Amino acid sequence: MTFNMRLLSPFSFLLGLVVLVAYKVFSSIREKRRQHAEAARRGCSPCPVLPRKDLFGITQFRESIRATRADRGPKYVAEKLDSMSKDIHTIQVRVLDYDLNVTRDPENVRACFSSQSNDFDIGVHRTQSWKPLLGVGIFTSQGEAWKHSRALVRPQFAKEQVSDLDLAERHTRDLTNKIRAGSDGWTETMDLQPLFYNFALDTVTEFLFGYSVHAQNPDARAALPTVRGFDEPNLLELGVNFDKGKRWIEERGAFYKWYWLISSKDFDYRCREIHKLVDWFVYCRLQGGAKNTDPTLPDGRKKFILLHELAKDTQDPLELRNESLSLLFAGRDTVGALLGWVFYFLARHPHVYSKLRSIVLDQFGSSPTSEISFQQLKACSYITHVINETFRVAAVIPLNERVAVRDTTLPRGGGPDGSRPIFIPKGRQVLIATYAMQHRADIWGEDVEEFRPERWEEGRKVGFEFIPFGAGTRSCLGQQFSHTETDYIIVRFCQRFDRIENMDPGPIRLCHAIENRSGSGVQVRLHEAEDKS
Ligand code: HEM
Ligand SMILES: *[C@@H]1O[C@H](CO)[C@@H](O)[C@H](O)[C@H]1NC(C)=O
Ligand SMILES: *[C@@H]1O[C@H](CO)[C@@H](O)[C@H](O)[C@H]1NC(C)=O
Ligand SMILES: *[C@@H]1O[C@H](CO)[C@@H](O)[C@H](O)[C@H]1NC(C)=O
Ligand SMILES: *[C@@H]1O[C@H](CO)[C@@H](O)[C@H](O)[C@H]1NC(C)=O
């Protein structure tokens, strides 16, 4: 036995290694040749390659990890493109032995989202890095599994409840109750950002589970029914667990195919706590305790609860957890970040606020208790211009990605002038640099860095250069829901406050964990309007 071991280990290990390396080299050369021939057959030309600073691209890898940790991953991507040329919009990047393509060309983005060809889907790295937290649901699945999820979830968003203004009204009231002005009409300096995150969490939990976690106002929480075999979930920590969990996911994403190198006890803990909470709602529903999660509205109408609708189609507790968790995740931080940026920019552009306010008072009246209808919200186009400009400048989701499910091409970026198609081999990841695309001066004009909602008045036809909610078959299901919530808050703010003053003298600080949000919060002072009734 000992004899065998001695003979076996160093020698055969070395031999094995040599054979393995030789095989790897051989098959990689063969694959390169095949791709070359395939690219030529399709009339493709190569696109520019980001020069490496060392033989293996280690510097690049470390730079991009460092940028991610400093909350500036997407910005780093934009700078890399600019470092080659302002006129180059599609490049190839090599990180260690991993190739990826990066594009900020709307035509290529269109091709990535095109539903006819179905040549692209989300990547397995996304699935793998997110799986411990979200499980496999609409956000993280591919192919047939995704189709199944989409078919299950999508009909829920077509229903009238997505424009349920009662939900928006109640939680907006909770939010504005947190803002108190002194006798001179001014509030103290305050940070609005946490209020918006609480608002987003409160509305989305009520929409999904029929039970608002009332992060804004814990006293308003209804008593939870007991569920057999379950400890009461920790509602207070939900926000923190989500924030911490997402930072881990972001970091795993930045490691590309080496995502598995990143694991931690803290990440496991966050995942477990979040699962406990969602499982509690799921079991509550399945064991018939759901009656207690306040399902009737004050006016006696039956409240729409997304989880209960899903439970009509499936009683698999894991599936219910996976799907509702995807939605919880999708709906909280995006809406919170968007609202934060809207008021961040309004505070810095007083003339925009006063224009917005006079339009709102004109169309909705000046009383913060006026009736607001869904049609009215839709008709108020300046609100949309402000929201679109916020999306454009701050890019709530600043990076997206797709992976080629078969050999395919993108229409532009190849050849000396970038006008030739380029070849994308099966399995290649394409980073879609939405932030970079929304900051191209050749598309948006020389004032591209300026916050100017009026640019949307000029009858601009938007295409793939502006896709805040994604595009194609996997586009956002919560678009209407988010718009309603955001519009609603804007209207109530305008009615109640006549001035908003920026109290943050510092330069912009960022916080990027999948979504882009202001890292220094939204530090403002608000002045209450006189004529409120
Ligand atoms: C400001 C708010 C929001 C923004 C900016 C936003 C943005 C996006 C984007 C860019 C995608 C596409 C991801 C991709 O291409 O892979 C997406 C997908 C999705 N969003 Fe949103 N979202 C927002 C709010 C919401 C809300 C409130 C919900 C639900 C309550 C929601 C549910 C979803 C779902 C289910 C998907 C996945 C669709 C699929 O893969 O089939 N989103 N969202
Ligand atoms: C992607 O990479 C391939 C090969 O590595 C290259 O031929 C192609 O031009 C690149 N395309 C993009 C979109 O960068
Ligand atoms: C839910 O996600 C988990 C991973 O967390 C996975 O193991 C399971 O198969 C998924 N279940 C369903 C039914 O989607
Ligand atoms: C605002 O952006 C949306 C995409 O989110 C787009 O459909 C719409 O046309 C834009 N509005 C205007 C006025 O351009
Ligand atoms: C987030 O938005 C801000 C405001 O426009 C911008 O300066 C910053 O570069 C964005 N950050 C990322 C990571 O995209």
C-alpha cells in the first residue's frame, strides 16, 4: 500500500498534469480555428481588443474587482471603452483565460434582446452567483425553466392591481408622516433615501404577501398569526439582510466564472434569514393561516395578493419561495434607488422642481389629500420626463449581460471603422453597458452629463439606447408598478412641499450593489407649502 502510494503520487500527478495541459492547449487551438473559420464564413471582422497590461490579464481582473469593491464597476467599463476611443463602442476583453465582449452600441444591444433569433439568454454565471440567495426563479433561470416561470408570474402583472392607487396612497402617507416641518415651515436636514427604501419594501411586501412589513412605521404592523412549526420571522432585519446579501452577489458576479471562489458565513446567514421570512409567508398561505394577513381593503374589496394567486397554480413551497423571492428582490431596491435619484436631482435643480410643482398643482390641485386617478398620472408627461432623465443620468441598472446560446453575430463593431458584423461564439458573454450607452455624447448631445428633463420634450424617439427596464422577452414585469409608485410620490411631494434644498455639499458618492444608488443618501431640507388643506 505504502509502496504503491509512493510510486503513484509525484510521478503520475506530473504526468497527469502534462497530459491535461497539452489537451487544454490542443482543444483551445482547435476551438480558435473553428471560430475563425465560422467568423469568416459569416463575413465577420474582428473588433478591437482591449490591450492587456500583462501577459495573463491579471491586472485587468484585479482592476475590475477593485472597481466593483469601490462601487464603480459600470463606470469602470465606460472608462475602459473611452480609453480606447470615444468612437469605439464594442470591444473584446480578456480576463485571465476568460473572453468577454462589451458593447454600448444600440444596434448590438437590439440584437442581444431580439426575440426572433433567440440567440441570447442570461448567463449561467448570473444563475450561479445569485442562486444561493434567490433560488431558481424568473430572474435566474434560462430556457424552458424561465418560460415556465414567466408564464406563471406574468399574468399577475396584467391585472388591475398593478395600478392599485390605494396601496401607493397608504404608504406614501406613512412616508410623508415621517417628515415634520418646524414653525418656520422648514424641516431639519434629513436623508430621504432610507424613507424611499422603506416605502419600496413596504409596498412590495404588501403586493406580494398581502402583509406589509411596515419598515417605515413598525407600530402600524398587524400582529402576525402563528404558523405551526415556524418561528416568527425577523421583519426588522429584512432590509439589512438584503443589502448585505446583494453585496456578496455583486462580488460573485465580478469574479465571472470564478464566482465560486467567493463564499462566506455572512452570505450564508443572510440567505438563510431571507428564506426564513419568505417561507413563513408561503407556509402561512399553504396552512390556511393567510386569512390573518389583512386581505380586505378598508372599502371591503378583496385585496390582491400575488403569492395567493401563484398558490392557485402550484403548491410546491420551494417554487413559491423561489418565485416570490425573485419579485421581492426585483421590486425593492430598484424602486428605492430610482426615488432616491429623482429627489437627488430635483434638490440640485430648483428650477426643475418649481416647474414640476406648478404642473402638478395645475393638474392635480394643491391639496395633498386630493383624489388622484391613474389616467391623470399617465397624462402628466413632465413627470415622465423627469423620471426618464433620472434613469438616463443615473442608470438604476447600469450593466446587463447576455450569453450566446449558439454561434451568432452582432451587426456592428468589426473592421477598421466598426461597421462590419462581429462573430460571437456560443457561450460568449456580452456585457451590455447601459450606463455607458446613456452617456454617449454622439447620441445624447454635448450636454450629455447634464440633468435636463426638457430633452425628452423634443419628441425624441427612444430605441435601444435607452432601456431602463430591459427589453425583449425578458423585459421588466414591474415597469407599470414602479411608475405608478414613483409618480404618486412625486405628486404628493409637490403638493406638500414648495421647496427642496440640497444640503449635501460634497461630491457624488456612490453605492453600487447591482443597482446604482447614491452612497451619500439624499440630504435635503424641505419647506412645507402654505396652502395645504
Ligand atoms: C425602477 C424600478 C425597476 C427597474 C429600473 C427595473 C429594471 C429591470 C430590468 C433592467 C430588467 C431586465 C433584466 C434583464 O434583462 O436580465 C428587469 C426584469 C424584471 N423585473 Fe424589474 N425593474 C424595476 C422594478 C421592478 C418591480 C417593482 C418588479 C416587481 C414587483 C420587477 C420585476 C421584474 C421581473 C420579474 C423581471 C424579470 C423578467 C424576466 O426575466 O422574465 N421590476 N427589471
Ligand atoms: C467578441 O469576441 C470575438 C472573439 O473573441 C471577436 O471576434 C468579436 O469581434 C468580439 N465581439 C464583440 C462584440 O466584442
Ligand atoms: C428553488 O431554488 C432552489 C435553490 O435555492 C433549487 O434547489 C430548487 O430546485 C428550486 N425549486 C423550484 C421548484 O423551483
Ligand atoms: C421614457 O422612457 C420610456 C422607457 O422606459 C419610453 O418608453 C418612453 O417613450 C420615454 N418617454 C418619452 C417622453 O420619451
Ligand atoms: C450612478 O449614477 C451617478 C449619477 O449620475 C453617476 O455619476 C455614476 O457614475 C453612476 N454609477 C455607476 C456605477 O454607474
